[in-house]
Amino acid sequence: MDICPKFLYGGPDIPWMNPQCVGINTLPPRTHLHIYPTEREAIIAEPRDSGWFFSLDGDWKFNLFQKPADLEPGNILPDWQDSKWESIKVPGNWMMQGYDYPHYTNVQMPFPHQPPIVPEKNPTGVYRKTFTLPKEWKNRRTVIHFGGVESSFFLFCNGKNVGFGKDSRTPVEFDITKWIVEGENHLSIVIIRWSDGSFLEDQDHWWMAGPHRSIYLRSTESTFLEDIFPVGNLSKSFDKGRIDVEARVKFSGILELGWKVGIQVVDPYGIKVFPSRLEEEVPLAEQTRKNLGHFVSFSEKIENPELWSSEIPNLYNLLVCLICPLGKEVEWTSCKIGFRMVETRNKELLINGQPVLIQGVNRHEHDPVNGKTISRESMLDDIRLMKQHNFNAVRCSHYP
């Protein structure tokens, strides 16, 4: 890719006005998983304590331009003198930090253009940050994660154009291994406020641009757990459960036989369900499926599972381990699963055989001070408030 895309200054095939372009050089969507070096860390599941997690939240250098064409190519280069640029908090919306202005919409778009065209005057924020790659990450794979960026953005690593992301409400990831260097590195993000995606995202809400969710790096070996798909199933008598797990392994280097995936399940009381870890060898997929990964499947019965409901949300902890051909545990991950049955019978909605009356509320990601950046404490406060008023269902308008 060019150091600075020519279409930032106008021309054909502008990505932020092309509905057929949902991203450039992005990784396939995946479950929101974190990697841990040990089983114990996977059980605790605090990603910020993992050696393979590096947060980029905090202060970034920032400058706001009236439109993409106002940028200079040097704005994204590591040696650009940004000492006179101001600092801005990430995650956050620039409207809530003294730049531009928020816009509330109910039924009318903020501009009169027809999709996919957006105004030429299109506020464009440039974020810059320098960081030092941990020494332990040398010769490993490095991925950058954007939890949510409104509305579209370009990523540059050490002055090189990595790719383009779109869709404000779902995560976007890039593999930056080929651009990263040992020691100090530089990132630039060019965020464009309006895109063709804005037409799809229109609803009664406040428009606010910027990286409103966390940005972080994660590290893996060249062979890694790409994704897992767990499902908890329940018999009609509610006394027999089954956990089905499909794990996807990816080889960014040479394909190699002998890799294994192991699973264990921990019940709500912290007791392991299986006497020992279950393991299956990773089959090497045919070339036609290579880009989708190499799949391992498990299907195991669980007798008398603790059932999940909104009143008693019993959850099991699924632990997944990747094992190299020499038998070494390369990485661990974990996620919560529950056992429930949802059905309709005699015009009633039943959860685990019990009738449920839905009392729901619509919830936006919105904070009066921080805009679309919501803290964990704020989310817990919302949940407590809803439970106190007997709500048992939530429609999250601005959450993936």
C-alpha cells in the first residue's frame, strides 16, 4: 500500500463511500477471546494481567481536520513534529473533549446527501502514539484490536499503510507483524466522521466520532487458537446437558502435524467437570478450507447441569488449550457458557419449562460525560437500576 492513500485527497473508489468495501486487510471476525500463558490465568481471565496483552488506551496526540483532503502525507509519519498537537483520551469521542460538535438525530440524517455519498466537509481526526514492544513478543505474531471506531478509519504502523476499517459497532483487527519492529514503534489512525456506514447506523441517537472503545495489542505464536464456538445444549427433561465445542486453529507459518487442542469445563462452584483434560489432534484442512482454519470438534455430556436463567445465571467456564507437537502448552483461553432451553408452547415463552413475561428496556451506549465510551462501573450501575425496576430483558441498540 502507498504510505498515504491517494483517495484521501479525492478520486475514484473512495473506501468510506463504497458499500462493497467493508474493510481492507482486516482479520476475519472472531469471538472476543483473550490469550493466557497458563491455565490458572485463563481461569482468572483478567486480560490486562496477561503477558500477551498490551493496552494502548490513554493519551494520544491529536489533530482535527475539516476534511480528509486537508491532511498532509507527513501527518502519519513517525518523525512528524506533533509537539504542538494536543493530547486526547482513548477510548473517547473527540466531541466530548472539546473538538467539533455532537449531533442528535431522530428521523432525519445530519446531511442531505443520498447514500452512499457523504459531505466533502467531513471532520477527520488524526491520532498518533508511540509505544515500545515488549521484549517477550519478539518473533511472535502481533495483532491490534479496535473495539469500536466511528465511523471509518485508516491504520498506519511506522508510516506504512496497514489497512482500513468500517462499522462503528463491531471490533476490527489487523495483523501488524510485518510492520512492527523491535523496540519503539509508532501508530497513526486517521478517523473519518461520516461514511456510507453512517446511513446504516442512523437511529435516534447522538452522533459522536472517534475510538469509543479500547485499543490494544495481543500476541500469539505463529500457530494459534483463532476462534472457538461453544454451545451448551439441554435435554427436554432438563437433567442432561451437552457441550459442543468447535475450535479453529490457524497456521501463519508452515503447516505442521501433531498439534492438539484440549478442553476442560469448570462448574459454577469451581470444580472441574471432566476427570482429565480432553484432547484432540488438529487435522490439517484441505487447501480450499485453509483460509477458514483447521477445525477440532468436541461433544461431551454433562449430567444434571446447573441451569441458567436471568434470575439465577449459573455459568460454566470453558477452558481451551493449544498444545504443540512436543507436548508443550502454547496458550490458553476461556469463556463462559450456560445451559438453558428456550421454547414456545401454548402461546407462551418458556425458559427451562417456566413461563416468562418479557419486561424489556432499550439501552444505548451513552454517558453524559464520556459520550459513547462506557465504563464497566457504568454498565453495572445500569444493570442494577434495571433489575431494581423489574426489567429482565435489554435491547442494546449500540452494542454488537
